[in-house]
Amino acid sequence: MEMRNALALITGASGGIGAATARAMAAAGAKVVLLARTQSKLDAVAADIRTAGGEAFVYPCDLSDADAVNATAERIKAEVGVPDILVNNAGAGRWLAVEETDAEEAVAMMSTPYFAAFFMTRAFVHEMVRRGSGRIANVNSPMAYLVIPGATGYAACRCALRGFNDSLRAELRGTGVGVTHLVFGEVTSDYFENNPGSHERIPSIGKMIPVLTPEKTAEYIVRAIAADKDEIVRPLMMKMILIFARLMPRTSAWLNARTGWQRPPLLP
């Protein structure tokens, strides 16, 4: 897909991967629409883009609220247009065992990223199909493929997003609208700072995998969308680990359990 002059909508654009992706797409010539909850953070990202000569439009929105998403989408269609590119990047959720997760937090984990991606896609896909062009990209975690203890709710929402991505691609085949699955290992951001206790649950075997910067991740995203890729996994070491997990699932699960979170004798 041609990036220059494309209208690209990025969710979770107030920081981290989303903000870096917005900047990278704007630098490549796209007009970017920024969505997240916090207006002030979106304004700061938009200001950076405009200072660099790009076009940016800000729409604060609670992406877990279907009514809010629909209302915001109608504003975007009326004021800016139907996106050529939709990047579902918004994500949240702590790494917790089932017994550590209350019902409210379990629902919140599923709301973002899964329902956020579903609601955003649903709001625009009809017009994209009618136009006969576009690309929907879903940013996901390796937890969509790996069996890692101590993060059951988080893994479930990531598996849901993967299922959504793959089914959506099948549904849209032949329409001119493509779907890209973007899977990244650990990225330097404030995610783990905002979700204390989660980083410690990454299996120690994962320390061999290089950590990505948001800027490098954004570069991968722009390249994948420009090349109409179905899926990318980065860094390459993570790709090799996922191939190993697919070929030897029991061994992979054993290694993650052996080097990861250990269940205490009795959870409080």
C-alpha cells in the first residue's frame, strides 16, 4: 500500500508504539489520525508531527466503549474521511494468574486490545470494502502464540485478537482490503511501568531476545503495511522462538514454565 497521501488512523497513539508509528507514517507522507484517551498526550504527538511538516488530526476516545467509538468514527468520516490504513495498536492488561484477576479487570483486559480493535474495524470496514481498498493492521504480542504461566487473562485477550485478525483476513479476501498481523516482542515503553509485576513474569529464557525501541517497531510496521504483508514477527529471534513453539509445543511450554512464573504454594 502506498503510504504517501494515505489517511492512516492509529489507535493507542498517545505514546510508545502508537506515537512512534504516527510519526513514522507522517514522515512517509501519510496524513495521520490519532486516537487514545488522553487529549493532552495526543496533542503533544500531533504537535511534533506538524512541526516536522506533517498533517495530524486528534480524536480522544475511550476505545473500549462501542458507542464512543461509533460517535468518534462518524466525526472522522465527516471531518477527515475514511482511513486507507487502520492500525489497531491500543493495548493494556497486567500479567496475572486467574486467581489474582478480579472480574472487572478480566473484562477490561478483553476490552483493550480485543474489543477496541473489533469496534474500530467495525466502524470503518464497510466503507473500506465499498471503496475496494485499504489495510487493517493489528499490533499483537507473542502471547497470542506462546503458553506462558502467570498471565492467563492477558494471553486470552491476545489470542482473541489473533483469532479476530485471521478471521477478518478470510472474510475480506477478494475485497481489496488487506489485513496484517504485527507481532512484536518486548518494546521499551511505559507499559511495564504502568503494569507493575508483569515484567518479572517474562520467562528468563526470553532474556536472549533483543528489546525493540518504539521507533524500530514503527519502522517495521510501516514497511509491513507498505509491502502488504499478512504477518510479521520481530525481532527475528522472536520469530524463531514462535517457529520452535509451533513445531515443538510441549517442549516450548515446558521451557516457559520452567524459567517463568512459579506458582506459590497457596495464592492469597
